[in-house]
Amino acid sequence: GRIVTTSALAEVCGVAPDRASFMATTGTGQIAQAGGATRSEPDYVWDNHMLRIDQAA
């Protein structure tokens, strides 16, 4: 129920839970994780749909 971190991202498209935190994607191919870590996937363009898929055990 409180803000734990903020990030300045352009064109945020999708947000989904990632275990105890969240991930966000941008229309420019960025994937941002809680805590500020990001990675770039320039060959991908994200829309506003994102969900977590657990790996089957």
C-alpha cells in the first residue's frame, strides 16, 4: 500500500506482477524490473498486454 520506488520510463505499455514485485515494458523495447534494473530488447515492440507465466515444475 505504499510507493517503494519510481522510474522515469517513456511509453510504458505493460505492467505485471513478478513474484514479490512488478515488471514493466515500454514501446521502445525496454523491460524494467523493480529496483531500477532494465534491459533492452530492441527487436521487440510491446503493447499494453502483459502477464506472468510460471514455468511448469
